[in-house]
Amino acid sequence: MLIALHSVKDPEIDSISIIELGMLEEFELREDRAVIKLLPTFMGCPALDIIKKNVELALMKVEGAPPAEVLFIFHPPWTSDRVTDTGRARLKEFGIAPPPRHMTETGEWQADCPYCGSTYTTMENLFGPTACRSILYCKSCRNPFEAMKPISTLM
Amino acid sequence: MKKSLQDALIDEHFRSAAAQLLFQLADDDFILSYRGSEWLGLAPHIEEDVAFSSISQDTMGHAAMFYGLLEELGEGSADTLAHARPAEERKNAILLEKVNGPGTYLIEPQYDWAFTVVRNYFYTAGKKVKIDSLKSSSYQPLSEAAVKVNMELFYHLLHWKTWFSQLMKAGGEARKRMEKAAEEVFQELGGIFSLGEKGEIMNSLGLISGEEGLKSAWITMMKPVFQELQYNMPSQFLMMSGDGRNGEHTEDLQTALNTLSEVYRLDRSASW
């Protein structure tokens, strides 16, 4: 069943699974059902309903698996350091810089270009095409790119 | 000692006070994110369109979460709470329901960007003050929600502060329009700090700080910003149009509710 969960990708970044994103908090096998507790990245994320449906579908394909009950909980809160090392690599493959691990005291951060690795980048817009991403520009290879926003409880 | 959902459900005094607070938090975020969504395609430039939509989406997510907490407390389904309650049952501050400016989304929208920046910045700072207090709320699910909201709020506050400072520093017409907008917002700003008729009970149950505490935390946060911009804050925050926490509202809210619930009212049994 966990293998099946690995097949559930982020509907908006289809190279990364919900497990690599660090969304899975609890997996519990009860007599009549499997309870899967997931942490939403951002509360207003419109992909949540799709993820829920995809988890249910993925488990339906596993022989002998009970029906899935998918719950979104917000405690503990999802933070960007929950993205696994494999997840960070997958984001890069997709052209998205993984969330920066460091932030200055004033909340500023920078991300390296996912294409050429340069640190010579500028922030174009803190807000990107989805709630969890920002838009940046690489001055070295002259590519626009996106980065996953750092999110931490220290903010 | 914090109360869990189960504790709240067997303590009606606590449950109803927590629910009243949650209605205020949910309705504030709900109506302001609706007003934000009306700017889609009309913001000053395309980057702002992306940013503002993203902020409105987050804010709607916060409203949905608060409505979800109300659902757990037995107040009805989140969808019904958001769409089907009449204006007089809404608890949002009046400042947040006011139209963005003359015209409508479809017909000659002459929306006021200065008003939007000031309203959003002042409200977001007020929300930050409340969320900081809610992190230690006596209602456990609410204190957990506050931790989550706080992380997203960081980016919203940064965004509106940048707009506010840049336009205030620009001088000329920008400064004039911003000061006019600020004057307008201060006339209703008292409404966002009001906790309504049950405010003192909420405070004594440890759900949230009192109104005065919230207000002075806001002033402490904003004073250095205003000082740097050489702007004098008025000594009083008013509620010229009334206190939304007690169900007092303007025609603007009714018009907004008619529009936003149109599809919902068309077919209530439709699946979304």
C-alpha cells in the first residue's frame, strides 16, 4: 500500500510524489479501512481534493486493500524542510528550485538556478503560479524559473 | 490547560464562545478574499495579479479551515456556513465588506488601489496580532490552526507592507491618495479589533487576548512603519458604520453575498 502511495504525484508537479513532498503524516491500518493523514502544504491549495481522490484510487488498485479514508490535518504544520532529498532532486528535474534551507533574520532568502546551478539569481515575484511557489530569474543562464517557498514555524 | 474538541463539546459555555470567535475569524477572511478575487485581471500589473490572487487563495483557505472548525463544533456544514447565511448573521468587520470602488467587476470597475493596499495592509497586520495571540489559545484546535496560518501570513504582510511603504514614499498624487485611503480605513478600523458582545467571555476563557491588548499590539507593530513614513496615526480607530460582530452591515455585504452565492443557491444539492 505504501508503494501505491508513492505513485500519487502532486497534480501540479507530476515528478514528485506526496510522500517525497513530506505530506504523509500517518498511515494507519484499521480493520475496515486504511486511514491516511496528510498535511496540506498551503491551506488554500486547490489540489487537495484531487490528491485525496488519487490516493483513494491508488489504494483501490492494491489487491486486498481496504477502502481508504483520507484526512487533511494541519497539526503538525507542513514545513518546507519536510521535502525529502529525493523530493528535492525531483523538483529540480521539473525545473523548480527546492525550498531554500536558510533564511536571513529579515526573512530574505535566495535559491540557486535549477538549470545551471548558479547562485546569481534574482527574485521576480514572491508569489508564483501556485501558492507554494515563487518566480525567479537566473542571470547566468538567463532562464526564468520557479522555487518552492521556504515555510517554517520560525516565521 | 487547553481544551480539545471533545472537551469543548461537553462544555456549552466554552463551545459557544469559541464558535463566536471562529465566526468572526472565518467571516473576516471570507469576505476580504472575495473582495480580493474581484481584482483578478484588474490589478496594476501582471505580477501583482499573480501575487494578489495567490494571497486571496490562501486567505480563502484560512476561511475554509475556520469554517471547518465550526463544522466540528456542530454549527453546520462549512459550505452552508460560507454560502447560505444571511447578512445579519455574518460577523465580519464592516471595513472588509466595503466595495473596492465604484462600478462592478463586469461593468466599469473603477476600483481604488490605494484603498485596497491600505485596507489589506492594516487588516493583515491586525490578523497577525490576533494569530500571535491565538497560538496560545485555550482551544487546542484553534491554537494549532494559528501556527499554520501564521506561516502563510508572513508573506502576505511582507507584500502589503512593501506596497504601502512604496506608495507612501512616492509623494505627489500617490501620497495624497494613500493618505485619503488611510483616513477612510481608520474610520472603520475599530471594527477589526472588536470581539463583539461575547468579547470579554472569550478573553476570560483564554480563547484570545482582549480588544485593548490586540489594539495596542497593532499600534506597537505599526508605529515604526508610520514614523519612517512621517505619517501621523489618528488617536482613535472608529466604527462609523457600526459593529459587524453584532450583525450590523452595509448594503455592500448584501450585494456581495447575492453574487458569491448565486451558483450555490441555484442548485444546493449539486456536487462540487
